[in-house]
Amino acid sequence: MSSLLQGVNLYLIGMMGVGKTTVGRLLAKQLAYGFVDTDDVIAQAAGKSINQIFDEEGEAAFRQLESDVLSQVCAFTKLTIATGGGIVLRRENWSYLHHGLIVWLDAPVELIYSRLADDTTRPLLQDSDPQEKLRSLLEQRQSLYAQADIRIAIAQEETPEQIATRIIEAIPSVLKKPVSH
Ligand SMILES: Nc1ncnc2c1ncn2[C@@H]1O[C@H](COP(=O)(O)OP(=O)(O)O)[C@@H](O)[C@H]1O
Ligand SMILES: O=C(O)C1=C[C@@H](OP(=O)(O)O)[C@@H](O)[C@H](O)C1
Ligand SMILES: [Mg+2]
């Protein structure tokens, strides 16, 4: 698979809680790729948590940092990159994402909510009705996520290992060269 990919980066996109960070790390290992999580790079560079960045600088400043990180990582090859759920919002980010293969991890809001109900690290979910907030974020973003090269629909009870395997199995179908006439 690594030889088929020829070093092309894989970008995982999708809603918060869908498993981009968890699956991305496994996927990188399986492909002998490096692993980057854009949120981790942002937090390390800023010297504070994502919550603190949102609190102290606001979402717009976070989105700028996110674009800056993405523009830098896309210069490298052989990476699996777990993005933050909102990376799809800025048009300029798509020009970076399209340097590689874009994989959308798609799961129902109920599954995501069951994972994040007690989570305090997602500033956008610190809301009086987090499940409704997830619903409205997904509604705003669904058509953007759908621009990915590969969609992986995630069912309840699927392990991160099973999801990583399904991604690897889906790659050849999008790497096929078009038939020349
Ligand atoms: N396939 C899975 N099955 C069960 N729990 C999972 C799975 N993938 C991720 N999780 C858990 O869900 C939470 C969110 O996962 P994470 O990888 O941080 O998602 P994202 O990066 O998309 O926000 C974490 O607690 C993680 O351990
Ligand atoms: O959906 C979003 O807008 C966000 C998702 C988070 O990352 P994960 O998708 O890894 O949770 C993080 O970037 C920030 O809290 C904003
Ligand atoms: Mg993540």
C-alpha cells in the first residue's frame, strides 16, 4: 500500500469525536507514515490548550493558526494528518488538503455524542445542549466534508483498527489512473 501511495499524504476530516486523532495515529503506523495532529501542533506552538486559545484569542485566531499549520505540513510527504473538525470551513484550506488524499470519517451524531458527552476539551461543545450543537455543526459542514476523496461511514462498535483497515482498503479505488482514450 505504501508503494501505491508513493508518499502522498492522507488527511482525515470529519466531526469532532469521530476518531480522526485515534484512527490517524494507527493508520500512520500501518503505512509506516509520520503522524501529525493539527490541534497538537497548534497547542504546542501556542504553549496553551485549544480551550485556552478559544477563550483568550477567539475562534477566528484559532482558525488562522489552523490554516498556518496546514499550509506548513502539506509541504511534507509520507504523513497521515488528523485535522480538527472545522478545518473544512476555510476555502483556502482546501487547496492544502487537495495536495493529498482526503478521507472523511462520517458517524451519526448519536455515536459522536456518546463519546464526547463528558469531554471538556472541545470548546465548541461547552454548550447548554451539546447534542443539538453537534447536530447544527454537522448540518453546516456536511456538504464540505462530502468533498473528500473517500467517505468512511462509521458504525457503532467498530474499533479504530477496523476503521484504519477499511481506509487502507479504500485507497486503491481512488488512486486508479483514469483510462486514456
Ligand atoms: N472507533 C472507536 N471506538 C470507540 N471509541 C473511539 C473510537 N475512535 C475514537 N474513540 C474515542 O472517542 C473520543 C474522540 O476520539 P478522537 O480520536 O479524539 O476524535 P477526533 O480527533 O475526531 O475528535 C476519544 O475518547 C477516543 O478514545
Ligand atoms: O470541530 C471543530 O470546530 C473543532 C474540532 C476540534 O478537533 P477534533 O475534531 O479533533 O475534536 C478542535 O480543532 C477544536 O475544538 C474545533
Ligand atoms: Mg482530534
